[in-house]
Amino acid sequence: MPGLFPIHVGTFLIFSAMVLLIVASISAPTVARIDFLSIPLNNGSSVNFGALGFCIRDAAGNSCTPHGVGYKIANEIAALGIDPFNNAQSTSLHGLTQGFILHPIAAGVAALAFLMAAISHRIGYIFASLVAFLAFLISLVAMIIDFIAFGSVRHHVRDNGGNASWGNAIWMVVAATIVLFFASIATCFACVTARRHHRNRKLAPTY
């Protein structure tokens, strides 16, 4: 029914953002093909950095680090033969990688918002909207950390004659952040629409 359309839109947007964040969260080392930054090497292999570690991909397969909150990107850059970061930069990068844990946290909060929106009735959409907005804020912070951390690595590698390119995961986080913002608005609007629909149904003449 037309009156219920915003309700479905808000719930669907939250679900879409949740899926995007989940996929970004299972980036390398969980799934090597999903990454935030990729550095191709001269031997045909590549280093793919993810949320909880990284993988070295070559013809023989994938060699990945264990999953962990925070990892030392600077050490891997030095191991590739690229001019190393200084101590302050290395420490800063390591601290930023600990912020990557925000990706699964944002996915979890988005999942909670989706469940609330899916089972809500009228006023419940307000709470779902607030949770969706919280997921947006967490995702926004994660996105900023992504661009600062991986952007500095990308810039450093390119300045030292190497090549580094953005991976698919970082664009998933960007898309999820944008979608969550509009989802929080659509879900809030759904409360008004649901109340109006309920009122019109009560006032409708019965025969």
C-alpha cells in the first residue's frame, strides 16, 4: 500500500547497509579478495589489507595473518622493500588499525536497527531510527579511520615508487554510511506515516 512504502524503504535501507558492513568486516584475512587496500608486487602477487589483518595473494594461494584487533601495517610495508615509516608514523598507524574493529560493531548495531524496524509498530520506528543513526555515526568514524590509515599507506607507497589501489571493502563502507544516514531519516518518517495510516483506517467509513 502506498502509505506503507516509507516503512519498507527504511527497513530495506538498514538491511542493505548491514549487509555491506558485514561483507566489509569479513575482508582479509577472512576473505582475501575483499580488501581495503591492495599493493601489487613485481612477482605477480599482491598484499591485500583488510579489517582484521592482511593476506599475500599469489599463484600458490593465499597466505594470511591471524585475525586480530590491530595489526602493524608499517612492518609489512618495510618487509616489501619499501622505505619504512618512521617510529611515530608506525605507532600512529598501528593505533588506527585498532579502530577497524568499528566495522563489525557498526554491522552489529545496524543489525539491531534492522530487527527493531522489522518488528516495530508506529512509535517503535523512532527507536529503530535512533539505533540506525547510531550505526551511521559508528560507520562514519570507521570510514574516516579507513581513509586516514589506508590513505597514508597508499600515499607513502606511491611516493616511494610503488603502486597501491583502493579495495572494494572501503567503498562498501562508504556506501553503507550514506545508506544508514538516509535509512535513519526514512525510518523516522515511517513513524509518522504509520500513525497517519492507522488514523485514516480508523476514520474510514465502514459499511
